[in-house]
Amino acid sequence: MYPVWPVVLSLIIAAFGFMIIVVMSWRMPGGFGPHNLRAVGIVFVGTLAALLGLRDDAGSATAAMGILGAIAGYLFGIKDK
């Protein structure tokens, strides 16, 4: 029988990430500016990284974590004019 805890933990992490994004968008006073978009992107990447960390397959998770790391590095590296 397949264990249930990875599915439950995945749903909890996804719900928490979705809740954080909803609260952030509700509290954004000026809409989606460059700083707010960066914050939402970091929360989204963190949620996806946590969900990928639950996978048993190490090869695909490592490649996906690398791509998510590149996206997070891009979001942190955006310079304001």
C-alpha cells in the first residue's frame, strides 16, 4: 500500500504557499510592482522547492532544484533603476 504522508504533506505545503501568496497580494498597497513581484516569485519558488524536496527520485529533483535556484537567483539579482 502506498504511504499517505507524502500526499498529506504535499497538500499542506501547497496550501501554505497559496495562503501566503493570497495574503501578500491582499496586503499589497500599490499592486504588483517590482518589489512585490519579486516577493511573490520567491514564495512561489520556495513552495515548489519544498514540494520537490518530497520526491524520492534524486535525479529529477536535483535538476529541478537547479532550475528553481536559477529562477530565485534571477529574482534576487534584479536591479532597480
